[in-house]
Amino acid sequence: MKRAFIIALVTAIILGITLPVTAEPIKIGTEKLERGGKNIVLGWTEVPDAVVKVTKDTNNPFLGITVGLVKGVLNAFARTASGTLDVATFPVDSNKPEPLIKAEMVEVVAEPESEVTK
């Protein structure tokens, strides 16, 4: 009995010293949680973004409001649904931090004012 205890103790000490060096660090799904939270909170910003993009691309405000609105609502739904799924599953699949929908975050970029030609 004493011999089994000593063998178990020595094995535990050896494993305790070598395992932290050789094992991969445990990833907690914080990146997935953060991305999901941002997508849930900022999903609605896809609507005005799509309206502006379609208006600029077509130079037609009517198309921007109609087509852009539809595109924006669909993109907002997809972003919010993806964010909800990321938040719900962040602790489950922490080794694959890639999102289901690879959407770029909406960036607000101020355009320089155009100079009036004389």
C-alpha cells in the first residue's frame, strides 16, 4: 500500500512538472464571445451602411433607399443571427474561433470635403 502511494506521488510530480510545458494552452472562447457581442449590438448598422453603399454605387437615391434597405435588413439579420450563435456557443467549440458568417465590421470613414472649383 505504501509502495503504491509512493509510485502515485512520483507519477503525479513528474506529470505536474512536464504537462504544463508540453500541453497546449486551453483557449477560452473570449474572442468568439467578443465578436458575437459586437455583432449583436452593431448588427443594425448594416441597414444605413447598405443604403449609403447602394446610393453611391448607383448614383440613384431611390435605389439606395429601396434596394439598399432590403440588402441592409438581410445583412443585419445575418450579422445579428451569427452574433447570437457565437455568444450561445462560445464555450463549446473554443478551438475554432472562426465565425459562421465572415462579415467585415462596419467602419465609419469620414470622406474629405471636395474642393469647389473656381
